[in-house]
Amino acid sequence: MLSQQKDTTQKTKTKWQELLEAPKGCMEYNPHQAFALQVFWIVRSFRAATEMIEKGFLPCSQATLRDTPTTLCYLFRISQQDGHEQMAEEFKKQVKTIGQHPHYQPAFKSIKMGIAQQNIEMKLKQGGINIEPLKWNPDEPMEGHEDELDFHPIVLECTEVYLDNRSFYDHSASQDWMNHYPEIVKPCRSLKPKTFCVGHPSEEIWEKALESALKAIRFNGDETRQVKIIQPGLFLHDSFSSNNENAQQQVATMFLEMDLTIANDRLEHCQSYFSQIQQDLHAPFMVVLPTNLHDGEEVVVQEKVQVRIMLSFSYSKETSSKNLSALIQDCESFKGRIIVFCENGSENDQATQFAQEFMELSGLSSSNFLTILDGKLAEKNNTLAGFILHPLYNKLIINEQLNYKP
């Protein structure tokens, strides 16, 4: 009888339970399925962002680091000042009244439709949202209520690089990850996320997760002349999995994020530098993403193109890229940041020193547009969580026949 009960229990396991219990740590990947997600997430305040990082992104990234070497990058941080903070300011200007606040707009609409206010209030409370504003007039100006509602929007950025289907499925398939994920999606902290996808996710992942749940935006690559020239995508270095020599000499790992504004007549010239910079730095991956060519509904044409470029690389004493300084000079405007993590527990000031050495070797020592962020220090301040390059990246094995399905 006991044996029959065990058999019944095993038969009733869901696919998700099986995925949770399945072995992790796969070192093989299919590069034809690689894709990256970039989220510009407007959250209600600096306090809310640090809570998301400390209580959600930090433990989730620790589980991902442990379970999936094929998740190449899993990085969450508060956006640099004067970067995408303009996005938060523009959003703030759009919310002029309480009725336009994204936490309360649906609630006021539901009240007009005759839905019981008790039910509406219960839903808001479950999301940790203050229900007091429901007693106010929807036309009540937001001005003067910012502190009361903790409404000081900022941008939190998420960068995730998955080398194949299995990487995406496995990275969240642990009880540790699941226990802390609710802290990331708590409604009271979120205002408006905007998610981009580049690369080649499977149709199942795109349809069931990225498009339906995350409302992700992606480019086919041939929509307009601007998109064709910029070539949005996730680019993997041909030899990153065998680049052991550079990895052995490294003293730091760096993540370079750049926001470029490029005039239309300079697009082809500037784009030619992208792959050269990746080659110079032997960067295992590079993400190229036009951020103003999609309005959330369709691809649009702009007078100037804004491009986000991100790449991670191992830094040794000779690492540099003169093509980087050439690109900066050819752009109409440039804003960038180097996030640096030292190897072997080096001191914080050494991290800054390494980044400054890299800038000097690349001809950027006088640049006022490229800032440095000490990754370890940012972690302590709860303004950053995750990893910029999985430490096992140079031991991964390509398997083009791999087609994992949960």
C-alpha cells in the first residue's frame, strides 16, 4: 500500500516540480539559442530600488550563479545619473494627478465600473500599496504628495544573458530563487518596466514568457534603414570559451555600458567600431540595442539614434581599445560607465585604479563622460547585485545539437 502511494505521488509531480529537482550546473550550451534581456525599470524611489536589490535580486542572482554557468551575465543596478534617469523624469511629468499614478489609475477605473471598493482595496493591500489615496479626488495634483506616496521615480536596470533555452529555464528553477522572486515583482515598488530582447530565444520562450509575461520588445533586424545599419543583437566572441590565457592573467572583470547618440549620417561609420571594440577587449559577449527606435507598439524612425552597448571582459594589464575613444569622438553624445570587480579580494581603491589604467591605455583618461563604479562597494550599498561575467565562462562547451526542453 505504501509503495502504491509513493508511485502515485511521483506520477502527480508537475513539470515545474521536476524542473526544481533536476540536476543543475550544465556546462554545455547551444549558441544558436542565445539571447539577452535588457530592462529599464522605472521604480517608485531609491528606497524601493535598494529593497528590490537587497531582498530580491541579490538572493536570486546568488542562486543563478550557483545553478547556471550558462547564464553569462545576470546584473541588476541603479542606472547611472544623467543616463536613463531622463526616462524617470519624463515619466514623473506624465503623472500630474493621483488618478494618473499607475498604482491608482486601474483602481479608480474599476470603481467607475461599479466593482466593490472593498475588493479593490484588498487587491492594493496585497500588493503593499497605500489605499488612502482612493479617498481622494482622482484629479488631486501629485505635487505635494511625493513624499507621502514615496514617489521619486528612478530607473533600475536589469541585464540578463542566457546562452540557450536550458540556461533560461534552469536559472530560476530552485526554491531559493522562487522564495525571493516575489520581492522583485512586488506591485508597490514597480511603476513601469520596459523590456528589450535581442538574440534568438526559442518560440516557446518568446511566446510563453518574454512576449506574454514581460511584454518584451524585439527587432527583426530589417524593419528600417536605421535598424538595418545598427544591427541590434547579442554577439558572442568566437573563442571566449577557450580564452584561458587571458583569464589566467586577469586582475579584474569589467562591465562596460555605453549610451550613444548618433546622427543618421554617421550611423554606418559608428557601427563599424562595435565589433572592433569587442575584438580588442576579447569580450565574451556584446549587446547592441537601439533604445529609441521602438515606442512599445512598433518600430519608429528618429532623427538621431540612441544606442545602448554593453559588454563584459576580463581585464589584464594590457587590455585596451583605441577604437573605443574613436567611437566616442564620432558620436553626437556619449555617456558611459565601467563597473569593475577585482579578482582575489583586492581592495576597493585597486578596482578604481584598474579602471583608470584601462581608460588611460584606451586614450580615455581625459574623458568626463565615462564614470567608474566599484562593484563590491555598490553591492554593500545595495545599489547593485548579480554578476557581470560568470566565473566559469571560459570552461563552457559548445554543443550545437543541444535542444533542451523542460
